[in-house]
Amino acid sequence: MRRLLPPSVLVLGLAIGTLTIATPAVAAISRPEAERAVADVREALARDGGKLWGVDLRGPILFVDAGTHEAVGTDPDSAGILTRDGTLFAGKLPAEINPSNTALRWGGRRWSMVLWPLPEDAVLRRTVLIHELWHRVQTDLHLPVTGPNNAHLDTPDARLWLQLEWRALAAGLERSGDARKQAIADALAFRAVRRSEIPGSAAEESALERHEGLAEYTGVRLASASAAERIVYAQRAVARSSSRPSFVRSFAYVSGPLYGLLLDDARPDWRTALAGGADLGELLRVATALPPPDSSARAAEPRAAGYGRDSLRAAERERERRRQERLAGLKRRFVEGPTLRLPLRSPNVSFDPNRSQPLDTLGTVYGNLRISESWGVLEAPEGGLIAANWMEATVPAPTVTAGDTLRGPGWTLAMRPEWTLAPGGAPGSWQLSAKK
């Protein structure tokens, strides 16, 4: 889960990820577990000594329980909300802050915020923490925060060629010499086919790979004890990718480590060549002295057969059938039926990136949606629609309209007193309006 703002708004830790919002914890955040996690990740970063990116990634960490807003940090905040609790600092975050795995400015510091509970697996736990610590210094590395939607990655053909690309890259990681080079050539061919079929997709994909992909690569690279362990981690991500409900905002978590680890071998200083929007695939092609790939599907089809093309295509056809059924249900819920429309001007938004569903030109439905705005705080575990122009959010019409807490199917809104409900454009629909 990530905090998300419109593309025109700069925010640390924008966007996407494979981690879902945490369910409310029964117990408080364990101080001993938090201390061990901090010590463990700092030890891993000390081994690197800042060499990977030329900066020390160690910085303030804020563990947060999404259900209660309880927070435990490594440092105090400027407002005194976090007070000393042993070696750590504890308190409760303001309601307007959306708990998520992200980087943020708050309380006079730049933090890496991570949802509690943490993963039990030590490598995954370190990866999550280092991922967010990298986001904290991302702009210092002159790598802009960006989060294009990549809605095309919900279509069957794009998903097919993306998974073939991943499989070829994963095969390359376990091979050497000419066999590795051939696997990389196959991956780049599949990548070229996908991007040639969808105008503008290359720029969108590359931007997210440089944002979330580089963060995940950094996590995998520094959290693992050996090159073999890193390769296993990246290959497992490919193996688990078929269970992801969507690649739209989460694909870079798989692509980033694959390209980064291959580039580590082909050109160890590749991170110095990222200025100006360099594409990871192009960097790998040049580093391995490969010619530009043929972008025709006809040329790539025979090469794709060896990576499970036919079984993937059958699976994607079935997924597309189910997707169309789901789209029809979402349109009934957020477009055709009675709704509540909420204006967006300076939103602070968090969501589950694995539950992002583009809804044609209407926008995107985000699962586990939370919005902090001038009108209050919306909690929508079952999702809400954000318009493509980022000027409006929509949820089903409220069933409870009295008082300052509104409720509807799958959502709750704590409304500020300066706002009120007004009739919407369709029968049974509503909109939020500022009081005169």
C-alpha cells in the first residue's frame, strides 16, 4: 500500500506496492520486536555503508498500526506527539495522516513509515524497510517521485507479454554466458512487443520502474546476504506474480529487482546512468551489447513458446472473462447507481495497489481507499472511484446522512462541520458541498 496524490503533486513515497493495508492489530506494537527490526535493518545498511547509491539510507522509521493510528518511531517529532518509550518514541498519529508503507514529511522530519505488523520472514522484513528508506532519499538522488497508472497492464495481451518478459529475465538470472544473453534478448523482445502495441506505455512503465522498481531492487539487494539469495527472491516474485489480482500499479515490484540484478552483473555502475529518465531495459540492452529488439509479435511468438506462452494465454483469456464481469459490477456500484461525489483539491490518499481496477476512461477504483481532504476523512475498505482527472472521488450513496459521520455500503466519512450534503445530479445521489 502507498500514499497517492495526483501526478501534479510531489510527495515522497508515491504510489504503488505489493503490500496491502494491515488489519487492525489486536495487541499494541511490540517495542522489543520494533527494536529488533530497527537494529536488524541498520546492521544490513551498515554493511553496505552507503556504497550502493552513494548515500546512507539509514533514517527515521515510523511503525504504524493502520487500525488504531498507534505509532512507534525511532526519533521524536517536533510537536511532541511521540514521547520517549525506552529506546523508541510512541504516540498516536493525527487522523489526517494515512497509515501506509511510504515516505513522508511530518513532525519536522522525513520518515519512512511502515505498517505494523511486519513480515515474519527476515529477508522480506528488511526488504520492506529498505524499500521505504530508499523512498525517503529518492529525491536526493535526483530520481523524481512519480506514479503513472499503467492501466494498459490490465489488458490480456499486455499482461501476457509482461509475464513472458519476467519469465525470460528470471531464466537469465540463473544462466550465464550466451544462454543468459539469449534470455535477456527474449525478454527485451517481449517488452518491445507490448510497448509497441500501446502508445505511451513505454514512458509510463519506465517511470514506475524507476520509482517503485528501483526501491524494490534496493530492498532486495541490501536485505539479502548473498547474490544467490537475491536471485531466489526475484525468481519467487515471478512465480507468485500469477496470484496478483492486478499488475497496474504493482508490476514494478517484480520488474525492478530482475533488471537491477542483471544490470549489477552486466554494468556494475549502471545506477550512475539513470539521469534523464534512462529506461532499465535499454540500459540492460546496451550493457549486454544486444541489438535493438524486433517489436513485431510475429517474430516474438516462436520465442515465447518456450516460456509457457500457451498456458499463459489461456489463463489470461479466463481472467479477462472474469474481469469484464467485475467491471460491470463496479460500474453499477460507482457510476450507474445512486452515489456520493466528493471534490478533490489537495487530497492525501492511500490504497491497496493490488486492488486497483481501471474503469475505462472514468478513472480507477482503488481498494482499501482512505482519503484525507478539506471535507474530512473517508475510509472505504471496499473501495472508491477516483476520476481520471483527479478532481473527484465517488462512493455509493450514503445510508446514514444525519450528523457528522456519514456511512454507506463499504465506507465511512468523518465530515468536517464546514461541509454538508447536497442533492446530486441523479435521483438518490448526493455530493459534498462547502457551507455558504
